[in-house]
Amino acid sequence: MVKVATMKKLVLVLVLLLAGGVIGWHTYVAASMDHEYRLVGNATLVSVNPINDVVTWDLKSEVDMLNRENPPIGHMGEVMAADEVEKRFTPNIPSMEYRFNLYARQYLDIYALLLPYRVIIDPYK
């Protein structure tokens, strides 16, 4: 008969192995997701934080393009351009969150299923 202390150690080791597997798999899926959403030239379109599942959507290139089309006058013009880009892309946040959460379900990422992805727009990066 197996002793209770040995059984407790075995259960603890199994729980730790399971938690390590879940966290390791989540880190792998988040890294592959981060790699999949990179632009040409190694510029980052999104960056995924695997700990809190926050996806930062970098729109600095969009702000720069808007500034090239209509050159701003001073710092206020740059802020207005960033605000305009943020207003333009804010309606896309739910579809981006859905896409990231669908990716997590597709690859059976248990951590991301418990803590869903959120998307944050950053036009100032």
C-alpha cells in the first residue's frame, strides 16, 4: 500500500508538471502569434504580452503616413493625427480580439482560454 505522504508528493509533482506544460504551451502559442503578425522589414504590427494576454497594436506607421499626407504644424498637429488614427482603428478592436481568441482556441491554449486576449491601440509608440 502506498503511503499518504508519497501520494501527496506524486500529486504535487503531477500538478506542477501540468501547470508547467500549460504555461510553456501558452508561451509557445503567444510567440508564434507574435511572429505571425509581423510586417515586412521586421517592423512590429502587434506585440503580445504572454503574461497578461494584452496585445498592443502599434499604429505609429499609420500616424507617420497621415503626417506625410498632411504635414502637422507643431506638436499639436501630431497629437491630432494620432487621435484621428486611433478613432479610425478603434472599431476594429473587437474583431482583433476575436481573431486572437480564436487562434487560442484553435491551438488549445488553456491559459488564453481562461484569460482572454485584449487589444490596446498605441498610436504613439
